[in-house]
Amino acid sequence: MLALLGLDACAEGVYRSMLAHPEHGVKDLARALDRPEQEIRSALDRLSGMTLLQPSLIEGEGMRAVRPDVGMEILLARQQAELASQQQRIERSRSAAAKLIAEYADLETTEARTDVEQLVGIDRIRGRLAELTESVQHEVLTFAPNGAHTPESLQAAQPLDQELLRRGVRLHTVYLDSVRNSLHTVAYAEWLAALGGQVRTAPSLPVRLIIVDRRVAVIPAKADNARQSAVVLRGQGTLTALCALFDSTWSTATRLGATRRPDGAGLSPQEREVLGLLYRGLTDDAIAKRLGVSSRTARRIASDMMDRLDARSRFQAGALAVQHGWLPAQT
């Protein structure tokens, strides 16, 4: 039951037994749990290392199990620290990957490259996108993870989208669920759908992405600044993976005009996504960015989820959601 918090079955059994019978020694615990004494001693070492045991205040009585409310907070704090450290490693890895892509593209000076092209600066990015869309023949697949778009940006995109649809090009676009609260973005999506384009929404999106005819993809070189630099990819293996990512997300996304109903647990897709992000240790600001909402909105949703689960910490909300079957254990 407490495996999610780092306790294996033997250690959990010893901890529970020591709470129920503080007077039990190693032999008593081994007899009660029907385990070898060596396993009991190893479990005691693990519990001590996790600060779930402390010396008894009564001289000569050895170690005592800390109270469950204190013990669970210790385990939760430990996992929160581990998750925060893991998140930092992921961000460093992402940054290193983006840097590697950029450096790889720069190798054009010594080795001809045809599958990677680096674009620096918003003007060059826009120019290259215009060239790609002019040559498109079949379809354009897009992830738009930046939340609601400004009326000006939508107005600027309208002529090109109209021209592509007139030529019979399929436009499949996935926005964030949060755009449903933007009247002008919804109006644009409805206009697009009326001309034959298809628009769906998802709680969060992994990256800004444009795929042209399933043969060329454009992604940001830096996830936190899509306007600074981008990478154009043509490698078959890379395109296969990106197309699979889009198709998977598209299949579970919700058509913009469809009514979103709560699932069996009474959760909206956005609420379920927040629980998963809480379980992974993301901050309010990071959650807000993933959802395309304000930090205040992200904080409110997180607080509502904690209240619904009667959780005392953000990570505990995610852990309880897993226990209740609201989230898969691997989230």
C-alpha cells in the first residue's frame, strides 16, 4: 500500500507492527510477520534510514516508530525533494538536447546536412514557414500550445489558412483546452472548421510543432522561447516519431465544438492533467505554462484537487489520485 512512498512490503509490515506493538523486539516482529530475523533487521535499517524510527525516550527500550502523521509527511517530503531534483535534471537534459540540435545544425560548414536546418530569429522562422506552406500538397498538422492567440495574430494567419483550405489541403490543429475561454480564438476555430479545417483541444501539449505533408517538421530549438530559434527536421526516423506523437494526441483530443463531460471520477481532462503534473512535482508557474492559463488559475485548480482528495500537500494529492485509480501509477 505504501510502495508509492518508497516502503517495500516487509518494511511496511514492520512499521505497522511496531506502531501496533511498540514493545516488540526483532524476534517478536519476525514471529508476527513470519519472516526471517535478518529480513526484519534489514527492514529496520531501511526504516531508520528513512527517519521513520527514532530512539525511545525510555532508556533501554531501543527504537520506536514515529507517529503515522509525522511519518507520512517525512516520506512525502522526501519524494517531493526527489521529484524536484528529477525535474531539474529533466530541464537540464532538455536544454542540453536543444543545444546539441543547434550544434549539429552548425556542422553544415564541415559536412553537408540535408535533414537538419537551424533558423535563428523570428523573421527567418516566419520566412521559412511561409516557404513550406506555399509548397504543401496534402496536409499541415499543428500543435499550438501557447494558449489563446491575439486577434491580430489570428487575423494575420487567416489569408494563408483560407488559401490552403481552398487548395484542398487538410489542416489539423490541436490547441490547449484553455482556448475554449477565448471568444476570438473559438470564433477563429469555428471559421476554420466551416471551411473544412479540423480543430481539437487537449489539456496540455508537449511542444510547439508544425508538420508539413508528413515529410518536414518545425519545432522550437528552445522550448521556453519559440520565437528565438527553431529547427527544421526532415530525417525519416524523426518524422515518423513526430507524426506518431501527433496522431496519438489527436486521437485523444476533443473536438472544439463538442461538450466536454467529466469522466467516471468526475474529473475534467484539465483537472486530470493538473493531478498528473502535481504528482510529478511541477510548480504553479510550470503548470500554468503547460495548460496555457494564468498562475492564479493553475493554483485554484490545484487547490480544488487537494480539497477534493483531502490532501495536505501537492504531491500527496497526486499520490492519492493514483491510489484512487484516477491516475495510472506511471504518471
